[in-house]
Amino acid sequence: MFRTSFVVIFGLTFVTLCYAQPVDVAKTNPQKLYMHYMPWFETPHTLGPNNWGYHWKMNNQNPNIITPNASYPNGEKRQIASHYYPQIGPYDSSDPDVIEYHLLLMKLSGVDGVLIDWYGVQGTNGDIGTLLTSSNDLIDKMDDFGMEFAVVLEDRFSANINQVKANVAYLRDNYFNNPQYIRQGAGNDPLMLSFGPINYQSPSQWTQILAEAGEEVDFLPLWFEEGDAGANADGEYSWVWEDESQDDYLARLANFYQVRAPFLDGQGKDVAGGSAFPGFDDFYVEGGVGNVVPFTIPHDNGQTLANTLNLAGQHTNAVDFLQLITWNDFGEGTIFEPTVETGYDYLLQLQQYSGVPYDQDELELVHDLYLARKEFAGDAQVQADLDQVAILLAELDISGAQAALLTATGPSIPGDLDGDGFVGVADLNIVLAAWNQNVPPADPLADPTGDGFVGIADLGVVLAYWNVGVPPAQTVPEPGSIVLLALSGLAMGSRPRA
């Protein structure tokens, strides 16, 4: 590993970093954006050798079957229950590196908070314990990155009303008192969505259930389901749905914004949540589950997301927040998370919609941090250094994070100063831009020799590794002509070192 001393650059700022606070992202679009999140993925990391959770395999897929493929992470494609493949490969929801990667990508895309698909502490589903653990692992990281959270309560696996009451009591005792929990309205009430309701569809039942909250909550069932909760409901939120024969997902959303949301307000139920999504392309039939949902909404190379975002942008006054559906429901193909198939496209659209001052470069930096976490998993010193990179990203100090990441890991190829995996013109330009200058001894960008001065020795490192690595998609000149041209511009010679 080509690595310069990390102590010098961070030693003087250690105290500051220890007490650093995440910074809110500046957005030109003030609308609250909340990402629906699935915490239900399990791998051998938690289940033991060769064991994978249901959501990666459904009824007939086997992630242990691996096909070599250079286009996939680590050059291999596992057989998973999805038409889409995570950019980082199949992962465990409790993995802290994954959580860090997810939350930083969301933050730099303008997402304000996460709506966790939440099953509670009591229920008949066999994975309820791991779901709770993964949810809590995610929640524990919220304040590190200045993100908010709330829950979308699932009642479908409750055996009786007492189990749902216990779940709401858990929210009261463990979540509602968290300063990162989403609260809104004049009463500063905690936001709680219901995916349904499904098992409990009478207002009297929800009066009993919500009494366990210990305070007023903003309780939102799915669109057109507020009657199940009666006066206990404070509004509704829209979701993904269409009549396949009509291809009417946009018309349904428009109706919610134009007709349903104002009706809710007229009934004294003053909270409405809109929705935007990239499509709906489920794997249920291929996964042996059956035809669970009778429609498909094609992604159309990003046009579906553009349509739903544009519609939401036309009706910002009709809703209190926009729910992004979803971060990572791979089984249903409603995925904002970067995948092999879609890359960063959906997050780039989201960045434009939210109006954040970032683009793909910042998203790739987060990905590089994740890769470094895995590459140096056994190196405690590097992991401590990478913790500081995450802090700088949470503070939105992008240039500081870039330099810290290079310092922490060092370029994988000594002459690869920009960290793109290839030594060429871009690296040469970094040296030439700092030619004859003194630089901090720990700065690896222009000073690959690490001696504090940029000169012939640093140029020699770049030339020694010229054309090494995987080249970008353009013609790469041979070093002779371009170096001679560059050196002719430096004919004045090098000044002595200070």
C-alpha cells in the first residue's frame, strides 16, 4: 500500500473532528424528501456460511450460484431475486459500512430523512428480530449524518391487536424520544405511516392502538384507506399503483394531488404525502412467489422517475412531504439505490429535483469510501482514518474528504494521483499544476514522493507508472510527446526547496 502519514494531516484537527457536527445540505427546493427504506436483507454475514435471507432469494434463487462477469462487483454476479443488481453487490442490512454508504448517498442527493418499513417487536414473521436489529442499527447512525427518520408500520404479521399495541409502545419508549425522529405540524407531532392498514380496519381498534403512543401522532394510512382509522387518521399518502390496461399511474397520482389531498384537508385531516418512483418491475413470478401484483410500470430509462418527479413538482402545495419509493426494494424493482443496470442515474435526477450543489463526483466519492472500508477491513488504523473521511462528508467538506481518503488509503497505483485507477494525463496535470511548490508533507495529491516539494522526482513517479491501470474511455497518448510539451512549459527550471 502506497500510503503517507495520516497523523500529520489530522493530528492538529483531531479535537475539532471529534466534536464535528453534520451539516444540513443546501437545497433550492425546500420540499421535504423522505426515502422509503427496507431493512430486511440478510447474508452469511449474519446467518452463517452459505445462508441468505428470503429477500435475496425468494423461493427459488440461490445467491451462492456465482457467474463470472466483469461488469459486476468483484467480477462476479450472484443469482439473486431481482431484475436489478446492487452496485456494491448483495449486502446485509445490519452492515455498518452499508448503512454509511446508503445514508451518505441519500444526504448528497437532497434526502432529508428515511421512512423505515417497520415490523415492530412482536409479530408472527420469523425474521422480526433481525428486522428490528437492522432498523435500530440504521437509526443509530441517523445523527451521525444529520438525517431524520420515521416508521411505516406494518400490521400484516400481527397475531392480535395486543401485538400492534406493543409495537406502538416500543415506538413511544425508543423512537419518539429520539431527536432525529420526524415531527411536524403545529403540534410537533411524530409522523407515523401505516402500510395499509391490513389486519385492523376499524376506527375503534386504532383508537386502542394509538393510545399506546402516549401523545398525539400524525397517523397516515395509505391513500383511500383513512376510513379504516376514522378520526384517528390525520391524512393519507400515495403509493405505487396502476391499472395495467390503462397505464394510468400518472393519472392516479394527479388525482391524489388535485382531488384527494384537498379533500383530506377539507375533512380536517391536514397531512398528505406524495410519491415519486422509478418504476415497478417485480421478481415475484420469476422468484416462485406468484403473480402477487398484477401490473408492471417500466423504468423507461429513467423517464418514469422524471414523470413522477415532474408531477410532484407541479403540486408541492398539495402535500407536506414527498416519499421516494423506494431506496432498495429489489424484489419489486422500485430502487433509487445505485445498481449495475441504472448506475447513479436516479440519484442524479434526485439531485436536480432537490437542487443540491452536488453531482456524480460526490456520489462516486461515497462509493470509493465504501470500497475502501471493505478493502482495508482488517486494518484498524485505516478504518479509524476512514471514520474521519465519513465525518468530513457529513460536514459536506468534499475536498477535505477527497484528500483524506487518498491519504488514508494511498493510491492503489503510486502514480494514480486522482484515484481513478489509471495513470495518465490527469495525473500528470496534477503534478504540473503544483510544479515547484512546497506542499504539506502528508499531501499525496501532487507530491507522490511525500517529500513536501513538487518537482522532477514526482514527475518521475507518474512516468514510471504511465498507462498502468484501466484507462478511461478515450485515447491515451504515449508519455513521450506530452511530457516533452509539458516540460517545455517548465523550462524556467525548478527553484530551490524552501
